[in-house]
Amino acid sequence: MAEPAVIQMVGPPDGSDVWFDPIGLWVRTGRAVRWVNRDAGNSHTATAYHPAVFGRSRRIPAHARPWNSDYLLPNGSFEVTFTEPGVYDYYCLPHEHAGMVGRIVVGDPNAKDWWQTPQLKVDSKLPAAALTAFPSIAEIIKRGYIHRAQ
Ligand SMILES: [Cu+2]
């Protein structure tokens, strides 16, 4: 088994900014992803956009299981194994309004065009800072991972 891919929750020591690094990640089906809080100044969550979790719009594949890490203290971690191909958008509960969101693309990019999911293009229930922060699916697939634009 491959080691989990790691997404760090990061920010400057004064706590004035927060983000997931990488903000965009591509993994093969069956790979685990581990979120690790490397931000000494904040607690964070990794929470899937799904009606079953705080009643949000579904922004993960139809048959995928949603997740919620709950609050991760500094150096805390949480892991999810992705068995369903598709696009997964998630957010940090206390920092969604600051644009702390991420996108994971799972599966063989050449298998089919599942990444054209129309629900991902618009979502009136998301704060603008979150909606504009997601990296493009095409870029994630092309580069494998995307760091947030500074
Ligand atoms: Cu956060």
C-alpha cells in the first residue's frame, strides 16, 4: 500500500491567514489522504461538502461517503481513503468564509469525463471566498497537486 498523501493545514504564526497545502490534489482510486494540522495558531477541520454533514450542498461523488474530521489541534491528523472516483470539495468549518477550502480529484483522468460534474460550477450556498478558491480540475490533473496562489 502507498503511504497516504498529505495535506497540511497551515498559516503564519500570528494566525492571520489559513489554508490547505496543497489546496488541490490528485490521487489514484484507493489512496488514503491524511490531513495534518501544522498551524500552531489555529484548530482546523477537513469537512466534506455534503447534505449529511451540516446540510451543505453535495460537492463529492454521489456514492461517496462524506467525512468530517472534527477540530484538529496543532499536530492533530485525520485520514480518509478514497474508493470512489470523482471530484471532492471540502472545507474547514471555522475558516470557510476565509476561503479555506480544498479539492481532491480521485481516479484515472482518462477513464471518463466525470470531472465535468455540473454541480461544481456554481453553488449559491457557498461564500464567494470559498467558491473562488478551488483550483481547476484540469490543473490538478495536469500537475498532480496545486499550491495556493499567494
Ligand atoms: Cu481552518
